Amino acid sequence: MAFYAIALATISCLIVAASAGSFYDEMDITFGGERAKILNGGQDLSLSLDQYSGSGFQSKNEYLFGRFDMQLKFVPGNSAGTVTTFYLSSQGAGHDEIDFEFLGNSTGNPYTIHTNVFSQGKGDKEQQFHLWFDPTTAFHTYTILWNSQRIIFLIDNIPVRVFNNHEAAGIPFPKSQPMRVYASLWNADDWATQGGRVKTDWKNAPFTANYRKFIANADKVGPNSKSTTSVNDNQAWRTQGVDAAGRNRIRWVQNKHMIYNYCNDYARFTNGLPVECKRSRFL
């Protein structure tokens, strides 16, 4: 399995590097002022957090379906209380959202990868994982693939989670609201690390996370709110699912590295698990 992970990571990086856009062209800084810095002629972007503010950015474009790749290197050392994010979201009370959140930890303890899916303003579909590598020493590729049939979360091109479209069973699925790409670094020490028991140590500030090689193979939505052209010629994402090899990799990740699955939380859902939990193993 380690061989597959290394090979897939290499392939993923090559694909992204071949078509990555400039952060100047693709993104707007949304908060944090000089804590957010576009570097190396637009190829890199760093976000910083101190006791006064975090920082963040969003895509200039809105999208309706696509594949979104970003390479990240997380806050090193004692990152307890910090949250680094990469996600898609629409706006408003009934918004849709597809989340990667990376929850920091005290030195020597692993990051928690937090995933969630919101549709029509309702989420509560969390799955969490620990990684099989140190995400602070090198860049790794995090991917959200979103088409009309499913959402796939991937890390170094290894699928770690699938959320399928079960609208036929009455389960909302994000498919009609255009979303932007967002990223941020912020303080959440009331809940992020060990349930809020471990607080941010501001002596270690500023905390910095690094982003590079963003690529959107996706349908942009123009001012008239109609889908326009794809950003890139690679259209495989439109119908992409998970093949037998991918299902084996998901089993490996979920058996070895999953630490929370809402579909197993009977104490939380006292009136019965959500309907989708009974319909697909790979949620």
C-alpha cells in the first residue's frame, strides 16, 4: 500500500504542476491583511495566524461541479488550536459546502483531517481521519471531486471518502448552487484540539500554513449564473467514480486511519442513523 501511495502522490503532483494557475489570477485575499501573502510570482500563497487575526482567501470564480486540487503544507510543531482549511461553499442560510478542515495538535500528536458535506444548509455528515504521513514537512495534494453523482475526497490521489447522491431516497445533495473555493487559517481552540481541552500556545505565533499548485478542472459560472466552459480540458471528473482499486484504498484508509464516522455514532443519532448510512458503505 505504501508503494501505491508514493506512486499516486508522484502522479498527482505531476498533473497539478503541469496546469497550476497563478494565485494572482485565481484568488482574492479575503481577510488577515498582510498575514496572507502571495509569493514566487503567484505560484505560492502563505497564510498566517497570530493572537489578533487569522487569514484567508477565496477563488475569483464560482463553479458548478469540478475537480479541485491544492497542495498544502500544514503548520509545524505545536499547532494545537489552529484550523487550516480548503473547501467549497456557496452563500446564504441554505448554503452548500464541501469541507476539508485540518485540525492542529500538540507537538508529536497527529493532525485530524475533518471532512463534512452540507446541502441546503444542513451538514452533520462528519468523517475524521489521521494521516499516514507527516503533513508539515512536505507538500501533499488534497482534492475535492464534485460531480452530479458523488463527491470524492482524495489525498495524494488516494480516495479517502465518497459521499454519493441519494436524492432518490430524499437525501439532499449539492448540485444547484455554484460554489467558490475557500481557504483559511484561524484559531478554534474552543473545539479543534482534543475537544477544546488543549489551547493555542501564542508563544509559538505566528503560525503559518502554505498553499501552492491550485488547479480547477471545473465548470465556471458566469455573471448570468449559467455554466460556461471548463477551466481545463481534462473532463474525466464529470463521471468519475471509484473503481475496485479505489474501493480497496478507501477500505485501507477507513480501517487503519479513520477516527470518527457519523454513520457509527448511535449515541448522537438516538432516533436512528441518517438514511444514507444504510445505503452505501463508502460515504
